Amino acid sequence: MTNVGAYEAKTHLPKLLDRVQNGERFVITKHGHPVAELVPISGSDPERAKKAIADLKELQASLKQRGVRLKDLVGKGESIRDLVHKGHRF
């Protein structure tokens, strides 16, 4: 990824957007410190979604084979969402 200063990004935004449309990615810096990424938007990819679902089903089968159940992982008074976000800082 290419670093671009905030002033340069502001000045040349249309050119940068054209390059991003072609797949390039940029890190925008302010006083030399990274503050943002300029990346192409990811559209929906049905094949990628199907693969993710297949991977999750495979994981589920693997866990089931080892005797691991989701309800054993979720503590009392906890939801699956709580489990997903465990360790995240808000």
C-alpha cells in the first residue's frame, strides 16, 4: 500500500479515486502517522459467501465430531453476540 499525505490526498482526490477504482490501496497519513485507508469498496461476491457458509458448516461438523456444543461455549446470561465480541474494546 502506498502512503499519501493528507494534503496530497485532498489535493489529488479525483486522481486517487480513479486509481482506487483500478484496485490500488492507499494509507492516508497526517504528519507521517497513518490515519485512514483508501481502498476499493468490496461488492457482494456470491461465490465468496457460499464458500464462507461451507467453511462454517465444516467447522460445525468438526466441532460436533469432537463433542463441542455451542451452548457449552456461551456462559449463563450470555448471548452468542456477547461471545463474538468477547475481548473487543468499545
